[in-house]
Amino acid sequence: MVAEALELIDAPDDRVLSLIRLSGRGRESGVLIEIHYFQIWTIRDGRMRKFEYFRHRADALEAAGLASKERLPRTEPTSDV
């Protein structure tokens, strides 16, 4: 399985909202799978302290305190993510 951050959005309270693509192939079947989901990462003292997972963008935006914003600040993911 390979996880790739497709989108990173700065959120209040030391958090980052990310869109993640998880992909891979079945070991025996060879069937390709691809799953998209959202995470909110809480960072304290330079360390990851909490992960929250969401299936829907609207739910993740609301939980991150960004649901009411029309335009969101976006950050391009880096290879370090």
C-alpha cells in the first residue's frame, strides 16, 4: 500500500487537513485498489499528537473549523509527507 498526500490545508489550532490517496494491488488477485479519505493532523511541539479520519470533505472541513471559509489556504505536499 502507498499513501500519498494530495492536498494539505492549514487549519486553526496547530492542525493540518489533508486529502490522502491510499493505493495498492491485491497480493494474490492483482486487483488495483484506491481509497481517498481526509485526515486532520494535530501537531504539538513539532510532533504529531492526533490523527482524525473522515470519509467526506464537508465533515473534515467542519471538524477542522474551516467549513465556513469560502477560499482555503492550500499548501502543496512535499516528498517528506
